[in-house]
Amino acid sequence: AGASPAAAAAKQRGNAAFAAGDNEAALSAYTEAIALAPHDEALYSNRSAANARLGRWAAALEDGKRAISLRPGWGKAYSRAGLAALSGGDEEGAYWYFANGLRREPQSPELAKGREGAIAALCSASTARHKRRLERAAMDASRPPARIFAVSDVHYDHPGAHEWGRSLSGELYRDDAIILAGDIGDTYDAVRLCLRQFRRCFRRVFYVPGNHDMWIRPKGQHSDEPARFADSVAKLLALWQLCDELAVDTGPAQLSTAAAVLPLESWYTHHFDHFDPRPGTVKFDKHCVWPMGYDGACRFMLRLNEPKLAIPLRGDVITCSHFLPRQELPIPKMHEMAKGVGTVELDRQLRSAGSKLHIFGHTHINSIVEYDGVRYMQNALGYGIAPGQKLTVVHDKGLFREYLA
């Protein structure tokens, strides 16, 4: 704003060239205008559009980011950056731009359409994340069989959990793997601390988020998650990125010729209540913010699993999720609880992967049952872990075994 006549004239030439489809001329004119008015966010936005037409996604992204820095409340700048990130192969970055743009301009159809495009792209097998998962899937395929442990519902921000985590041996489990089937912390920082502790002890750590992990709690003494995450999809992506930093697995892996682990994303649907599959009146997880709604979140999580399911695994396949995959599994006797604990579509997915054992969490009702050739196990640690609490082994020396260690 407040540009010189020369800058305004260069901008006009850029706009005319852009309208005529002469993108190189538009780019040149906008660059000239920026040199004369380097704090005009509209010029960076326009040049981002010209770069995008030319397929220069990195340059388009840099211009979009510059426009955001100059005018943080302007939705158009987020849209420019989001388009550039998405087209340049950064689906997770694109989601961040579109979702945060909608926080500034919630009625923008352009930003809403971009966010939908980013959500669809996140479920694709062509993402950079899926390619990284493919690399990690095979890295231990030739190793001798090691122990595989499984727990859920560590709730690391509750009394006793930190002390228990710090007491875990850094030597005893160094060749082993552990499955963390969700609900390890109410906040991002609690999840980070918990994953770091398990990663300190275990060679491989597999993690799927639970409902608590997806919460965006109100601003409090120790965190300000509403300022940090636009919604629960954004928090999910941030947790995945945290796992990248810590070398924690969110995708499948062949751990030896004898066993493989396949983490499956999950959410719940009211259809899981086979006595009354209608929507209920109780709102579970009020701290979650799903842009597609709760049933939409369930479908989204299942779609995220499709690329994982295409990765071939052999030996004893152990799948894991936070939520329940079968209606027969025990649930707490609470009003409308069945509407907030699982989805039967998850069972179809785990069976398509050849699962022999499925680890889940959420209900804090520890059990081992078998249905139609698959065993279902919950090992929830719960709120306030007792000192000296041991971990459950589910596979050892290439065989299914169950004992505490």
C-alpha cells in the first residue's frame, strides 16, 4: 500500500500481462514493482500467482509466505502459499496454510476448497510421507526376531507417569519394539515427552494417536494449543512431524521375516452403536476440532490407512489402532458410549492386511479375545501408572507370546 507512481505503473503492466496470459512479462513487471515497493503484500501475492502459472512452485511459495508476513490477516496470501505448497508436493504444509487462512477468513470459498484439496492429497500414496514410510518399512526386515511390546493409554500428563517413564531401563529393551496405541498425552508437549522416553529405551516405537492426543485444550498454564493448531487435522500433522524428528514410526514395518507391525489411524462413528446407530446427544471429545465433522473424521482416518494397507507385509502381522474395530469388544457402561468408541470399517481394513493380532486402547478395559481368527488385545496403563509397572510382550523370538517384562 502507498506505492510510488512508478511501482503502481509496473503493477498495472503486470496485471495486464497476467490477464493476457503472458506470465513471464507479468513476472518481470511484478518484480520491478516489488523493487520499488518492497512492503506491498499485494505485489508478492500477484507474483506468487505468476510463478504458479509457470510451475515455479518454490518461488510461488516464497512470495506467498512473504505476503503473509506483511499482512498476517489476509486470506488471499494463505491461499497463494497453500496452492504453491500443495502443487509443489508439500501436502502437510499446504494444509497448514489453508487451515490458518480460514482462521482469518472463515467464509472464504477459495481457502475452503484448498483445504479440501489438501485433505484429499494427504490420503494419497504419492505423498512424500508415504515414500518415507516405504523406506522405513524395510529397514529391519533382515534383523533377527526381537520382542514386540504393546500398551495404550499411557496418559503421560497424569500423576506418576513421568516418574514411571524415567524409570524404564535404557538397556533392557534396546533391541525391541513397542506399540503405543494412542492416548499418551492431552497436549502436544506431553506426547513429545512420552515419545522421547520410549524412544530412549526401544529400538522401534510405533504410535497411533488417540482422542486425547487430538485434543486442542484451552489456553492454560502449560500450553496454548488454540494458538498453535488451527484444528485437529493440523495437530495430527504436527504429531506426525514430531514422530519424524524422533524417529518414531507411524507407518508399517517389517521387523524380521517373522513379524510386522501396521499402525492404523482411527476415529469413531455413531453407527458403531448396533442397538441405536442414530447420532447421539452426548458430545465426546469437545476439545477436538474436526473441519469435516466427527463422522467425516472417521472416514478421513480410514482413508489415511489405504496407502499403508498397500505395503506388503509377511509373517505375523500385528495391527494397532486406538479405537475399537469390533462391536463385541467390551465398553464402559456409560450413556451413549457405544457411539464414541469405534468403527467396524477398521476391522475390514486390519483383516485385509492379514492381521493375526490387533492392539487397541481407549476403553481402559484390558482383555484378550479372539473373533474369526484374529485376536484383539488391550493393555491400557490408564491414569496414574503405579511405580514398577511392567510392560506387556506380545511377540518374542518369532512367536506370539504374552508375558510382562
